[in-house]
Amino acid sequence: MVYERRVALHTAPPVLLIMGPTASGKSALALEIASRFNGEIVSVDSAAIYQSMNAGTAKPTQAERDLIPHHLVDIVSPLESYSAERFRQDALRCVEEIHARGKRAILAGGTMLYFKALKHGLDSLPEADAAVRAEIDALARQKGWPAMHDRLKEIDPITAARLEPNDSQRIQRALEVYQLTGKPLSSLHGQTVKDSNTAFQFRTLSLMPTERGLLHERIALRFQSMLAAGLIEECMALRRTYPGLHAGLPSMRCVGYRQALEYMDGQVDEATFHFKAIVATRQLAKRQMTWMRSLGNDSELDPLKANLLKEGLEAAQALLEY
């Protein structure tokens, strides 16, 4: 159902967006803010949407969900796809319902495309085509994603320049768009934007680490926590529960899961698995911070400082005043 504007702009309370790279402490800060300001949390995380995927997604615990309602968590099967446009509609509906209950909406996560969809709308791009994606995936299995990246360089050097050779999901999408439209993805960005106007006042708090080394340490610790939480065992259970599960699905392209599948299938040894997962997470954090700079913010904090919660609460109070 398409979201319809039903709340007058001058009466709608501000909606707080908390964005930051992986391992920056977004979830803990969102919980504190929601608790302090009578809020509910809407997850902005393209991995947390998947059911049965817990060890590698840092979802809120059941105790945290009991304390503060969380939305858009565990909403689709790992076999399904979930678009940024679908997120936008779901998130706006959740925000409206939260406001109707007299609560504040706190949107927190690290999927920057979702934040872009909320703040600026979406570029007018073709919908995903399962047949075209299957064709691209089949070719990638034969030649490898670096070769597909080389192909992308030929047709869309601008997009290729910002993607890593093994960034399968984004390379696939860029090739898919070209195959469907005959035009490079870079030429379509910003041409026709879907309506980004809503009744809500989005105010953004960005968590931008300044010490890259400290963030990398947190990322390594987070990966060890994922392993301790049973990432490998969870992947085994996923294959048993969902027989159609394969590495090409969006759910299995989540950082940690795709590397775990490679290890389980004997493509890499344990040490290489650990190394690749940590490096991929670092690359993800780098992309997230690049996105954050382009999206802009109303307040920015360094999440690696010891007083993050105190400063975060003060920033939230200032942003939520209206």
C-alpha cells in the first residue's frame, strides 16, 4: 500500500535518524534515547529484516525488545528480497503509527540507502528482474566477480570506480540496470526522483568515528562475538530450514554470512574466513561513512569517545525540541 500523507507538517513531531557505521554503538544509543524520550525504534538495517538470522546481524535482544518496541526486525524470510522503496513505505507507516500512540519515532541503523530513501527519495531505476539477475549470477560463477567488475568498467567506469571488485551485490545491480535500460547506472542517478516529501521532520544524528584504528578494533571484536554467538551453526540451520537458500540471495550477501558460506563449502580455510569477514566489514564501514557525508546531518558525534551516551542524549534532546 502506498503511503499517504495524513499528518500536517506543523503538527508532526520530529523524527530522529541515528546513522553510523557498523560497530559504532548506534543500537545502544538508540535504546537510551528511546527510553529517555518515550520512543519506539524503527530498525534501518538491511540484515536485521531477515528472520532466523541473529548471530551475524546484531539484532536487539528479546530483553531489549521487551523494554523498547522495535520495528522492521524479523519481517521477511531469508529467501525474499526487500527493496529500499519497500523499506520507505514500511518505515513511514511505522512512524505514523508510533506518533498515533503518542510516542517518538527513533530510526537507527547503518543501511545508508534506506536513509537516503527517507530523506531524499529514490532515483527512478528499474525494479529488480529475477531472470536478468540469475543470468548475471551464472556468468559470475563461471568467471568470478572481479571479471564482472572489469565488464562494468567497460560500460560504466564511474560506478565501477567506487565499487570493490568483489562487491557482488552492487556490481550485479549496476550490470542489471545496464542490461534492462541500455544506460549506465551512473547516468540515471538523480534524473527522476520519486516524491521524497513527507509530513515528517527528519533530524539526523550521525556517529562518525575519527580514529579508524579504534573502529577496526571494535569490528574485530564484533566478529569474534558473532562467532561466539554461533554464526556457523546458524548458517547450517538456515540451510536446513530454507532448502532453497543459496549464496546469491541478498540475505546471504550480508557481511559475515557470505564469508561463512565460503568456509562451510570448503572454498577457504578458517583463518582466511576470519580475515575476509573482518576486511569486508571494514570496507562496509568505509562505504557507510562515505554515504553519511553525502547525506548530511544536523548533529555529529564521535562514537568512540567515552561520553557518547551523555553527548548523544544531549544532542537528541536538542534535535527533538520543536
